[in-house]
Amino acid sequence: MELHGDDISFAPLTPRSRPRRVMVYLLLILLGGMLDWALLSGQVTPPNPFAPTPTPTRTAISWAEEGQAQFLAGDLDAAIQAYQMATRLEPKNGRLWAELARIQVYSSALLPTDEQKYHRRQEALKAADRAVEVAPDDARTHAIRAFALDWLATSNLTGAEAHDRWLAEAENEASRALTLSKNDPLALAFYAEVLLDQQRWLQANRDAELAVGYGPNLLDTHRVYAAVLETLGQYNKAIEEYKKAIQLAPNLTIFYLRVGLIYRHLAGSAQASSLYRDTLYEQALTYFDKAAKINQRLGIDDPTPYIAIAKTYAQKGDFFAAEQNAERALLMNPSNPNTYAELGIIYIKARNYEGAVPVLKCAVEGCTTQESEALLKDIARRFIGFDQVQGVPVAPLPLTDRTVGFYYASYGSVLAALDRCSEALPVLDKVERAFPADPVLTGIIRENRAICRTLNATPTPVLPTPTAAPSPTP
């Protein structure tokens, strides 16, 4: 080998020190050792692309399936929560919004007060509006929006103008659904329900029958057809349709309550013989009791079945059993003024006028926490399991066409009959101001004022018997 050139040098190399690089290497070695120790001790798990995530992410379909299962199980609040989760995950899925609205409408029937029912149906309409917005060409979304509009229109707190406007809009929605899908059973059923509320009974009957034919496995079609038959006075056929709905959804108490109400109505009719009447009452009580037991199993404190049982016993003349069930309903839901009113009506029918006054006061004027607690503790002494009952403030019932009976017949009349006219007259004045042109109410107010004048003029009055107006069903 030949070496040549001027730049070739054999001088010794000068050593160079790099302390920073050495420190980096040492740090990396230290970190590697710590990682090895963490892996061996189990504090760090190596990544596994095939391992499931620690918290699985549920899909909208999963939430919808849970919602449907809860609906059929009878827990409608849980069903609503599940569908709300589903709509959060898929906000542009019209079917999810529509099903949420449908369940919200049905759940409103189980709420204790008119205000709660009205608010829930408003929520249902909002969900139905969203369903139509994101799926405008889906017959199902329009059909369920018609359903939501119809039930909102027929709420007790809906005024006459809104009632007519919402019913007309519901009819348009149902027609739109049938345009998109001619023989859709839900569209036919909800259209029939709108026609029923518009008092177009023959057309409602025709469409409801068609709906059952096209959708024999849908609880909605049987429910609507039963409601049409009930309105037309075909009670036995209506019961059969409600029973078919019960077979499809055996945990929905609204169907048991409707069957019980029909049996109770038949028992009170003039055509029923004494023996047959007792059988009908027992049938009514059986279905109301089934509803109560379903609620107990689900942990739902719904006083509605107990009120229905109480009113059935009162209609039979068994006021002791009626009072027990109405009092139990009040202990279950002590903040509901409707329950106080129902109990007051039963006290009046049982001629317990003194007992009727404080509960009717809570219904009509409202009562404080201390007032309700004194009343509830007195009632709770007759029951097991209500030892820790506490009072709650009770808001008064609004004075409406539906509640006015509680004012004039249940409260004002009882106060007048008990010679407590200083309390009765303001109540009667309030009714007169609210319904100045009603001849029936005017006559009753005049009569109660005359009672007060008579009692004031008589040293030892003979108390007249107050008459309670019929209270709303169930």
C-alpha cells in the first residue's frame, strides 16, 4: 500500500470529553430501569390492541334497547332516561326522538297532578318536533307528533283556543303520516284518536279498526280502538281490546286502570242487577289492585291505583275501606293537592265533615309544612310503615272547570254547613268571580249564602248535609 500526500499526519489524537451526553445516557438508563420495575410490579400494563377498553362506550342502539325494555317493564321514567341518552349520542336520528316523545306522552298519564301531566306533554311535543325536524319524510315521526299534540290538546290545563289549534295541527300531522305511508298502523291509530277527540266518532271507529288490522301486535292500536269503543258505549269490546294491550305490555298500569274504570262504570249503571253489580265491583278492584302491585314491584310510589280503589269502595258504600285507601294514597304522595281533595270528597260521603275540612283546606287554599305534618301524622297512626312521615308545603289547586267542584261543594259547602261562614264566604266569592255566568254554580253559591244567613239567625242551628260534587276519575 502506498501512502503519500502533504496532509497526512501521525500526530497523537487529542482526547475530547462530553459530560452532557454522558448524563443523558445515564438518565435514559435510569428511566429504563424504572419502567422495567413498573412492568414487573404490575403498576404499568403493556398496550394490547385486542384488549377491551376499561370503560366500554355504549351505542345509541344499546340505550334504545334498554329504553324499550324499561318501557315494557313499566318503568317509564327509566325508559325516558335511556332514550334521552340515545338521542344525545345520535341527535339526528328521528326515530329515537319520536320514541322518546311517545314514551313521554304515555308516562304523563301516570303523573299525579295536572301541572305535571301538562309539563310532561310539553316535553313530549318538543321531542316530537325534533323528530320531525331531523326526519321530515318519516311517517313514524309525523304520527307520533300527532299523538303528542292530541294529548297536549286534551290536557285539563289547556285552554279552548289552544285545544282547537293543537287538535287541528294533530290532524294535519296524522294526515301527513298517512300520505307518507298509506296503511301505517300507528298513523291510523293516532289519526283515529284525533278524530275521537274531535267527536267524529264514526270515522274514528273506522280508522281505529283498520289500525288494529294492520298492526295487531302494537299496543297503541289496541289502546286507541279500546278508547273509541269505550266512547261509543261498547264497553265489553273495549275491555277486550284493553286486555289485548295488557298482553302486549303486561306491566303498563294505565291499561289496568282503564279496565277497572269501565268495570266500575258498569257496576254503577242502572241496568246492573245487585249480584252482577258486586261481581263488576270485584273485577274493578282486581284490576286496580294489579296496578298497585306492579307499582310496588317496580318501587314506584303512585297513589293513582289507591285513589281508584278508594272511589270504588265509596261507590259501593264501603266508606271505611274507601277512607283507608285514600289515606294511604295521601301518605304516599303528601305534596299532591289532588289527593287531599279526593280524600276530602270521601270524608264527606262518609259524613266525616269535621275530618274533611283540614284536607280540603290543603287542596283549596294550600297548607304549610307544619299544617300538613300534623294532618299526616294523625293519619299515619293507622298504618304500618309510615312512622317517619314528614310534612311538606302543599300548593293549592288552580281554580278550573275541573277543580271547581272541590271549591263549591267540597269546601265552601262543608264550611257553611259547619257554621264556619267567615271561612266559607271568601271561598264562595272566589268561585263566583271565576264563574259569574254559570247558572248551576250561581245557584249553589246562593244556597250556601242562604245557609250562612239562616245559621247566623238561629241560636241552635241544625246543620244541613253538604253534597259533594263528583270528582274527576279515576
